[in-house]
Amino acid sequence: MKGLIFSVKRYSIHDGPGIRVTFFMKGCPLSCWWCHNPEGISPDPESVEQIEKVGEMEFIVPKQAGEYYSPGEILVILEKEKIFIEESKGGVTFSGGEPMLQPEFLLEALRKCKSAGYHTAVDTSGYSQPENFHSIIPFTDLFLFDIKHLDNLKHLNFTGVSNELIMSNLRLLLESGKDIMIRIPVIPGINDDKEHLESLRDFILKNKSRNLKKINLLPYHRIGSSKYKKFQVPYRMDGVEVPSPSRMKELKQYFEETGIKVKIGG
């Protein structure tokens, strides 16, 4: 069994505790306007042309977005980073795209990583059938769970899917007792208005539990905008400004009123 992965990030410090290796799995059922990994949307391998410079010369180099890895190959990569992982109390994170779009491979990879003694985390949009979450819960130490918008119609408009299944799965995980970090992308003009922020804070307070460990506020950025043309994906965020540091500090203080630890960034 193999899974399709479009990026492997070693020495990651933003995808869970400690130093981690993050595997970005290909394919996502959402089409978020602000997605910074458009290469992770398609569930298939993609060939793209990339311009590379050597001095004053430019060369067009073909690149493959997406390679197949077996769970055993993932363990080999982790073994090379083991000293950093152990010293920092880190682990392995499966992100995307949406890792739950490859549920059989994800289950097997998590099972093997857990058996090898690694702390395991899954970064998810929450959009998958509940049975897929039930199957991986025993082998997942931490869920990084995105909340993009509480209003279902706006969620549908800006991500392409309803949030009903997502919110249901969040409640499932909260009840499971597994550690959870809620991740909130802060997108100006889309989900940062006063009404939505109030409803979001109220939702977190209502569902507060001992296993809800942290809130990560993820400020919108344009880092991935240059990738869109390469992958023939329309970019819909032209003219949207990134939130200022002072605005992010204000939001951090606002959500700290829940009594849950809040961090700006992953």
C-alpha cells in the first residue's frame, strides 16, 4: 500500500509539539479561496514546469507534484530524523491537502508510526466520513482541526463544501478524549467580522473540554499565490490584505478570554 504525498517537510516546528516531520498528502475535497497549497488539491500526480535560474541563465525544469510512499518508506525518513524528534519530544504529522482523503493509507501509516514509538498528529479540515476518524483515533495522539467558518452558506461559498459534516466530526473528536488544537485561518473580509468572531468564541466556550489544548490563529498570507498559475487553479484573493501584527495580537487577546492557550501561527 502506498500514499500520494506532494511534500515532505523535515524539522517542522509548526505542525504539533517539538520537531516533527510533516508529510503533505495529495488531494483535498475543499477548494478554499485562500489555500496556500494548490498543488495539494488534485488527488493525482501532476507535472508542472518550473523556471530555475543559474546566474543570468533561466532553465525550464519539469517537476512532479506528488510521489508515492509506502508506510515503510515513511519510517525510514523518520529514522533519519529520530534524534531531533526524540530530543524535542516531537513526532510525525500528516497534513495536506486533506490526509483523510487517503484513509486506508493514513490508517496504516499511523499504525506503523505509533508502533515505532512516534507521537502522531493529523492536520485535517474535518471533511471526511465519521468512520474514517473512528478508525484512526486509536493511533493518533493529536488532531489539528481547522474551523474556517461557522456559517454554513458562507462556508459553502468560500470552501466549496458544507460545514455540517466538519462540525459533527469536531464534536466526535472532542468526545473521543484525544488532544485537539483548533486552527482558525484569519481571512480579512471573509471570517474576521465581529459577528463571526463572537459566534466562534461562544462555540469554543460551549465545547470547551480538557482535551482542547490550544487555539492556533493562522493569519492569511500570499506565499502560495505564485503557484496558482502553474497548477491552472484560479486565484481569488487579489486585493485582500494580510492582517497586521496588531490585529493578530488583538484577536489573540480576544480568544484568550476562553481560558485556552492561544498562539499566532501554527
